[in-house]
Amino acid sequence: MVIKLKKNTTSKQLNEKLLNRKPAKVIQAKKHLGKVNWGEDPLAYQKRKRNEWD
């Protein structure tokens, strides 16, 4: 989150802006749990990808 301030903003005005800020969006990660079908074992994929660098 970004709060734009001017050079002449007082500490009282800053405190008011901080108290009146909008809450950030909340991501519902649980609704995406288990949705991706990889088609192979995750550990085998990881080992294969890491061996490409050698």
C-alpha cells in the first residue's frame, strides 16, 4: 500500500492517514488447494529441473 504525502504534511495528518487507510485484499488460498494436476511426482520434477543446471 502506498500513501502519498506532501513535504509539509504534519505528524497529526500522517497519523490520520495511517488510521483511515483501506484494508488490503485478502486472498482465499484454500479455494485453490489441490486444483493443479501435475501429471508427475513433484519430487521427480524438482530433481529433473535442478539437474538441468549441471
